[in-house]
Amino acid sequence: MRSRGRNYEAELQRCRPEAALVEFGDYHPLKSIMVTDTKTRRGARKGSTSSSSSSSSSAPLDPLSSMLDGTDPLSMFAAASATETPDLGRKKWEKEKEEEVVGPDFESWSLKRGEILARFTTTEKLSIVSRRDKLFCYSKLKDPGSSAVSEKVRTRLEELDDLEEGSQRELLNLSQQDYANRIEELNQSLKEAWASDQKVKALKIVIQCSKLLSDTSVIQFYPSKFVLITDILDTFGRLVYDRIWTMCSDPRPLPDSFTVDDVNDTAKETCLNWFFKIASIRELLPRLYVEAAILKCNCFLNKCGIQETLPRLTAMIRGIGDPLVAAYTRAYLCRVGMEVAPHLKDSLNRNFFDLLGSFRQISSESVQNQLVLQRVEVPEYLTLYSPAISWILQCIAYRAPEPLLTEMMERCKKLGNNALLLNSVMRAFRPEFVAGRATDFIGMIKDCDEAGFPKHLLFGSLGRSVACADPPESERLTILNEAWKVVTKVRSPQDYINCAEIWVEFTCRHFSKREVNTVLADIIKHMTPDRAFEDAYPQLQSVIRKILTYFHDFSVLFSMERFLPFLDMFQKDSVRVEVCRSIMEVFIKHQVEPTRDPVILNAMLHICKTMHDSVNALTVEDEKRSLALLIIGFIRMVCFGRDFEQQLSFCVEARATFCNLESVMVQLIHTVNQLAMETSRVMRGSHSRKTAAFVRACAAYSFITIPSLSSIFSRLSLYLLSGQVALANQCLSQADAFLKAAVSLLPEVPRSISVEGKLRASESFLLDFINNFLATLLVVPDHPEHGVLYLVRGLLNMIQDYTWEDNSDAKVRVYVSALPLLAAMSQETYLYSIPKVDSNETLYGGDPKFLLEINKLSETLIGQVLDHLKGLGRDEATRRQGALAFSLFGVLLAHGDLRNNKLSQLAVNLWNLSHKHGYCETRVSVRTLEFIKHQAQQADMSHLSDTVQRLVLQSRT
């Protein structure tokens, strides 16, 4: 194939679009289109109207804008909000805030529920007893004035008292999980009974479950039992309320803000009937719980019903003898009260004060005998109260004024600073309130009796508050010293680390690395003996997270003497890797500037090596990828400035350290190639003897490292990239070695590769690589000891011998792609070149022998393509034949000298072949003809006029 001469600069100028001045003041593509209606045409008949639309700009009308009358929805919303006056908006907001008495800042019961179930467990055997007792007292419901009502009520009560024989049993020796499952079964039975209109059975289930709350035989489990059974009570209360609400909504729906006058008589009678039934329950505890469960239903009977009922129920709780049972009953009443009437704080306060009065019962003989019988120590017994007291105090302290909280503190002092109560106060009150009075609380803690409730738990609760809110600056050091005096004396490693973990955040937040280092040293001292750290990994991890939250300067972090020894306590592999991962994530996120600090580098290399060494044959690919990304992030942040040799030494060390993670090795090769290019930039392309030796060392690094990669396409692309870098640095022999290695690797390319876990044919990836490789070969000079175009011939020979897919045109497409390269090589001036590297244009200088070799190779390739086209015709693969013929036609048109009659005739034949069976897209063909006609208008391309007349569009039919 004879190539036509090319003037690349002139062609580039012709392809540049004409510059046009745009007055942005008059028109902008993002400017909104204004649509206006013109007046009635002058001279129109009276009574007739006509209008037309005109745009303020010459741009066509946007159909979407016209549908919106020129205004987009966001602008409409903005305009609507702008029309609302600020005063109205503020009043509306204030009204909403007043209505939202219990906001999202109130910690809901659902969050505490799971914590209680997880914390209060037991291995003791539990039991559920169902007794056939008389549940109701008939005399309370007798109404001599209405015999019909009395008879109806008596019938209902007889049904209630007639228990099924199957339910009269005692379930013994239940495990904790069995007990929870049985309670859940009762909850489901309640729902099923209600759905089947067995309201009496549903009520009996609730009563029997409520009676279980009087049983404290396994006292450690009581808080969890309370949670499980009150779930059933909540379900019952919701079912009753929804039923009465539905009765009120007939025939028209009841408004949300309804009054008693909106409730019909039928609903009121039903509601009153429920309260009468509950009032007839003989035992105090179930009567209290069940009435509290339907407390909200009072709103159907009386506007002040809830306000009157809460004090009555609060007073009734005083009749419960067991202080633990009474405390949780008060907690349930507070929970229901916060849901239905959160503004009635008086009853909540009365509940709390009654609870304070019952504390003296804890030391009574009956309670002490019970603890001895169950072998429960007093400190453990006191912790059982904490969920109930904490919940009651949370309800009282929610948005409470400062004087009330101060009054609570005074009450605690009057009770002799009861440790359990004080602990609950510090947990329930706002952190700002506690932190502001931290010194006062420390004084109260000192005065507490440590026998019943350890002081380190009190300091833990105080630490949670001062970690969230800032105490006075002048008191911070005193607070830390006082707290740590107590914490460091805790003997139990588990109790110690639980408390120390809390105070670490306060230390990190308000003090320097010196104090944090002291705390870490104390933790190491307590947790190292007998390898106590093995049982405290979650707390130790929490300590690391808190330190990383406040220390983002890693030079400061790693300069702490005890930080790395602290990391050494993580002996378990999975935990150690997780800790290293968390450190790396913070480093990558907050280390903005590249670093060369030896302290940081040594520590981070140690951490990265820990992550790398955790990789083994069982590690999943996602885990490898995740760890590799973190290590790569570290490598990218290492920079030694102009000390390029030190940077290369770091890469050598990293290669030996991270050899098991292939993506890290790939990144190191990229880093070294970038280092070589940075050296060239600094030297402005003119290397000295020293820098030339250095870039050759970089090439040697890549050449040694690439073969260790398992991914063949990673090796191919890196060989090519490294060869291009070597060429840019005038390392011709190294570039030649890289390119020859890439060519030699081609036969090893498998026919399918794994991409994201799925097998895919490798053919498309291989073609992309070869096209990139061909583009590079244009600037690669021939080796003086080898023949002309030896790299091109070597590549084509490998392509010839490669085993391609059956019925594949890939090999021939490579031949077609090689033709533009050969055409570019035959030009006097190449399209692109590498500074200070002599390409073949300089070496051969348009030598006729060189051009003859190019023409011979081109003719051979065209012959191979034509033979393949003939074979496709015999195999009836006409669609592939047409596409390949059109592709070769495009190459001849762009690069061939069509003044040659044979070449011109070949182009016409290829055109006809591509259109012979009608598979060529007509639009593409038309645009191609228009391009040829445009080219024919150029002075040096006039010969295309004859060619274009011979190119005929053929119909698909």
C-alpha cells in the first residue's frame, strides 16, 4: 500500500472550528426564556382575538419551560417561601415547638429496652405459674338501680372467672430464652384472642402476665422480666385504645385534637366498662399495671381524667411491699405518663419522692433475708434498681428548669448521698448541668458509702457527662486528678478499664499528649499482668478510637512514648488488624500534606505491615482489596521532596514488605515511574550522569517487579507504561527491553479472564492493549543490531501465532489497525515524537529501502485481510464481512494514496462489498460520502472527485 503524504499541521488547522463571538449579555444558554403575548393584530375584525408568542431571545422555545409558564418548580417554591413573612414563619415554628412536648432529644424506651435485656441475664431456672384464683369482686360492680346492667356485668364476670383447664398449669425449669419465648407466645395469643373477638380471654392473659411481676424468686432477672411483660401490657393498651377510637369514628372520622364532646355514648360506655373490669381485679399489682396500660383511654371519658388518675395510681403504689417491685411499677407509670401526658410533671416528681422514701426499705430484714436466700450481694442488688431509677429521673429531668435539678441534688444530700441515687442523677441530668457542677458532684461522691455502690462507677457516670459537655476550664485539671485517684486504685482489671475508657475521652478533649500518654501508661500497667487485656479488647479499641478522634497530627500521636506499646496489647490477630485499619483510615482522611517524618513513616510502616501480614490463603478478595487501598493511601502520602534516591529506597523497602498484595505492588511501580518523570521534569529533559543512572535504576526496579504480578493484563500495561517512561528519559535499551517483554508475553494471554468475579472473554482487552502498543511503536527507533521494523514484525508474528476465538475477526482487525501505523511511519515528519529521542524518521530520513519495507509489509497485511474477507463470504458471515470491509475502506481513505489506480479500485470494491448485503448503516455511509466530497475540494485531494462518483449507496432491500 502506497501511503499519501500528510501535512499534519495544515490538516489540524482545517479541522479547527471557526471562532464566533457571542454577546453573553444578550444570550446565554442557561438564561431563562421569557414568553410574552403580543397584542391583537392591528386591523383585525372587531370581536376577534389572536395572539402569538415571541421570545426575548433568538433561542427556540423550550417545551419544558413553556409547560411551566417559564418558571421552574424550585423557583416557585422559593418564591412561595419568600412571600411568607418572617413573623408568621417564626410564630408557626414556635407553635410547633410548643406542641412537640416530647422531642427527638428524649431517649425513647425502645433504646433502653435492648440494653436492659442484654445486661440483666441469669442462668437460674425460671417458672411461669397460672393459678385459678377469683379475679374479680362482684360487690364492687353491683348497681341496684339497674338489674339489666347488673345481670350483664355478672355474666361477663362469670366468663372471666371460668378459666380453661389447659391454662391452669405451672411451667417450671425454664431457661432464660425459654421464658422469653413463652412470654412472646402469650403476646401473640393476646393478639389472636383480640382479633377473634375474645376480649375476656385477652384480658385474662394480661392479668396473669401482670401477676408475674410480683415474683422476685430470680431477682437478677427481674429488670428483663419487667421489659418482656410490659411489652404485653403495651400491646393490650394499644388494642383497647384503637378499638374505642374506631367506635368513635363511626360514621365520620374522629379529629386528632378531639374533645370529650366528640365521643359518642357507645364508645364512652365501652371505655367505662373496661375501667370497671380492671377496678374489679382483686390483687393490687395487676390492677395497677392494667389500668396504667389503658391510661390514655381516660381522654374518651373526661378531659381531666388522666390528670386525676395519675396521682391516684401513684398513691396506690405505696401499697406494694417489695421496694424493687414498687420501683419498676413507678417506672412503668412514668413511661405511660410521658407518652400520654408529658406536661404533668407533678405526678412524676411525686413518684420520685415516694421512691426516695422507700429506699430505707432496702435495709429491711425481709429484703436482706431474700438476698441471703438467693445469694445476691448488696452491690449487685442495688444495680437492679438502676434502669428504673434512671428512667424516672430521665422523665423528670427532661427539659426541667435548673432549680428543679438543684433541688434533686439537695434531696440526694439529705439521703446521705445514696450512691445508687446519685449515680442515676448523674446519668439522667443534662451533661451541661452535671459538667457545670462537676466539683460539687465529686464532693458528693467522696461522701458516699462505698460498701453498697463502688465509687468508680460513680466516677464513670460523671466522666460520661464531662466528656460530652465542658466543665469550667479552671476546674478541669482538678476534676481529672480527683477522678484518676479513684480509677487507678480499682483492683479488678475489667472494672478498671470500663471506667478508664470513659475518662480517656475527657483527657483527650481537654489536655495535651503529656496527660494522654500518662493515662495510656496507667492502662498498660493495669491491663498487662496476667494478660488481662485479652478480656478487654472492646474497651481498648474504644480508647484508640477516642484518641484518634482528637489527635489528627500523627507526628504528635506517634511521639507519645506509650502509644505503640499500647498497640502491642492487641495480641489477637483479627482485633489487631481492625485497630490498624482504624488508624490508617484516620491517617488517610486527615493527613493532608505528604510527609517524610521518620517517626510517622516507621510507625505507619509497622501498622501497614501488620495489616499485610494478616493476609493468607483464606483471606477473601474484598478484604485484600480493602487492606490494599489503605496501604496504597499511605504510600501516596510519602514524599521525600527532591531526595529522589530516598524515595526510591522507600519503594524498595515497601516492595519487600507488601509483596503479598498485588495492587500495592502495582502502585509501587506507578510511584517509581512517576519518580522517574519527576526527575526528568526537574532536569528539564537533559539528564546528568547521576540522574541518568537514577532513572535507569527506576527502570530496573519496574523491570524486576512486574514479573511478580499474577494478572497478565497488569503486566502487559505496566511493561508498556514503563517502556514509555524509559523512552521519555532517553533510556533506549531499557525501553526496548520493556517492549520486547510485552511482545513475548502476548502468547500467554488466556482466552478468558476473571473480571470482578466473573469470567469474560479477554479478546476485547487484548485488542485495546495492542492498539495502544501500536501507537507507541511510532516513536520507538529500530535497534541497530536488528532488522527494519523488528518490533512491529515481532508483534505481528505473535498475533499470527496466537490462538484466537473461533469465528473471530480479532486478528484481522489488528492487521487493519497496523496499517495506519505503517502509513504514519512512511511520512517525512511524524505526527508526534519524544524530545531528545531520534525516531525512525531521523534514523532513516525517508530512505527508499525503508519505505519499500513498509510498503511490502502493508501489502502483506492487506492481502491477509482480503483473504479473510473472501473466507467470510464462503461462510455466509456477510454482516461481519461488510463491517470489516468498511473498516478497511476507512483506513485506505484516510491513509492511502488513492491516486494509485489499483488502490483506488480496491477502495471502491471494499465500499461495494460493505454495502452489498445492506448491513451498513445508511447514515454513516451518507456522512462518509459528504466527507469525501468535502475533501475533494482541497487542492491536493482533487483526485477524490473521481473516486466519490464511483461510490454508490445501495438499498437495504
